[in-house]
Amino acid sequence: MGTDIGTDLRVLRADDWDQWYDNLIRAFGGVSEPSEERELWNALTETDRSIGAWDGDVVVGTAGAFSFRLTVPGGASVPAAGVTMVSVAATHRRRGVLTSMMRRQLDDVRSWGEPLAVLTASEPAIYGRFGYGAATFQIQSEIDTNRVSLSVPDGTDDVRLRYAAPADVLDACEAVYARLVPLRPGMLARMPGWERLGLLDPEKERDGASPLQCVVAERGGETVGYARFRVKPEWELAGAKGAVILQDLTALDPVARAALWRFLFGIDLTSTLVTGGRPVDDDWQYLVSDVRRCLPRVRDSLYVRLVDVGAALEARTYQAPVDVVFEVEDDFCPWNTGRWRLTGDAKGASCARTTDAADLALSVRELGAAYLGGVSLASLGAAGRVREMRQGTLAEAAVGFESVVSPWLPHGF
């Protein structure tokens, strides 16, 4: 399959990876990565699921798709193509290269039998036209720990904390993470090799902060949580004003999480705790004395694309009964266009084509945004993105699609 300008698309070969990846790096500014990071992405790249656009013997476009399993509402782990490493050389922009790669990739995902494609967007404006909708969000904060205090639940003092080298406790930390994956939509089951992502610690990317540190939380001899972080020392005439930069905090229960948060708030010689990429319903927000001095900011995270509308809607459950006919528009993947009847509840769902009259009309992009339960169909309706054809069905469907906990992507890819 070729692009509109005569370049060729072909599956990536292992011995072409360096040139392929160099094109990606150049497209993102040309700053070389530390060797340990480049080596990890080389090991994680699935060449048989990656494509390159070639102009003669030069790579001018890249796109890959990781084999992921994504938690959806109800706890099922659903196959999803993790779209990644997308780039087009600046010399070949606006010439159909990206569209051609997206066309080939979604055709491939469909042939693999994967109902979902997901990605994180460097430029959100790009992917809406290919049917991706922003489905999860994350909160970032800069907490003034000199002025903000925590009110922790009973039992917090029973949690034992200890420092450990991150690599030494990796297996225990991964076991904690794995237990939480089915409990929150948007989380990824980490396949072998992906655990190394959390240990990346190149010196040139620390920006003056310490090497990666880790504290594990234990109770009754069991690891019940962990935090990975760096400390960035800083001083002024009045004294120390260092920052704790949180990379990851994961725990099995509220008490263990509170113990870890309290530890991070109290590290000597620091006055700021910087968090990034946390769930929008993260519990620290309800423990702090003054959320305004935490400077919370919300931004988009995971974008979802339904490759097979019927299979995707059947794969999740619905917190309230739904019986609704969607009129779906999908210009880029026309096999999804048409009417679909979704019937489901907390126990399961079915979704099949129908000739019945439509209750709601929307594009596949809106279905992707609402799919994990973090974006309300009612909100999309208020924005004019979902049209109600039968009165009352929008509110009913919106309640059914919601998730009890906010969907969250724990790390990028």
C-alpha cells in the first residue's frame, strides 16, 4: 500500500529500526535519548506491528502499535492496539503520509481482531479526524507542603515504610500494580519488559534532582504499596526549599496510600511536592487542608478509538441498565457506520446491528471519549456532539456509561 505521493508503506524490519527510530527522534526535535531509554524502546517495539513510510531508501514516516490489554468498565481486560511512535518527516508534511499510515494501521488492527486502538497525543488536534476521542484525563499539582497538611485515616501508623533500591523491590511493586489493574478503567496490564519503564533513570533527564528513590509500604509482612520519586535540593537565604518530584505512587488501600502521601509531605529540606499524571479522583485531594495551595491542573491523557463498535461495546459492562440504538457515523472506518442496538447492565452487554429507529446519533469519536466512563454522554450532548432522537435516552445512556472510579492511564507509551 502506498501513499498519495508515491512513497511505500511496509512493515518494519528489525535491521531498519535505528533509521526508523532516528526519524521519530528528529520529528520530536532531534534531541538524542539516553542509551538506556533508546535500548528499552528498541526492546519493546513490536516490529511486525510497526510500519514505515519510505521515500526511496529514506524513512519519512513511522507508526507502531503495541499489544496491550486495557481495563474497561466492569473489569474486563480487552485487547487494544497501543498506537505509538507516530511521526512524519518535516520534508513530507501535508502530502498524505500520516493519513496513509493511519488508514493502514486501523485496517491492520481490525484484521488482528482488536476492538480498540488507543494513544496519547503529542498534538490533540491531529487525531480527532481519525476517530480518536479524549477518554481519560489526569491531574498535575504543585503542593505547598509548608502550608498544606494532611488528615490521614485511622490505621495509618500501622503501615511500615522503608527505603529500597527500586530494582530490588521491582517484583513486589509489580505485584501491587497487577492487583489494581482490574479495578480502574484505562489501566494497562503490563506485559513482560514494560516493568522496566518505571526504572528508567537517565542522569541527563533529572534536571538537578536525585537518582530515583523508592519507599515501600508494608503491613503484616506484605508489600501493600510503593512510591518512586526524586528529590531536587534548592536553597535560598531563608533556608531550604527543595522539591519532591513524584513519579509513581501505588497502594492497595486508603491507609497504605495515606501513609505514603504523609511520608512524601514530610521529607526534610523540601517545601513542594510535584505530582504529575495522577487520576482526577486521586484521594490526596480529600486529605489536604487547602486544595487551592496544591495548584491542581487537569489535562487530557488517553485517546480511545473504537475499531469494532459492536465488539467494543459488548466488552464492557454498564452501571445502570441501558437499551439504546446508536446511529454511528464513522467516515474513516465505514464498517462501523450505521445503527447499533446496545443492551446491557452490570452483568454484561450485547451490541448488534439493527434497523430500528435511532435513539442517539453521534460519531465514533464521541463513543471513544465516553467509552471508559470518564466523559459523560450528557456533557457531549450539551456540547451538541450527541443528538437525542428519542426523549430521555441520553440521560439513561449517560448514567449507564459512567464509571464509579475515574478512568486513568498510569503511564505513557
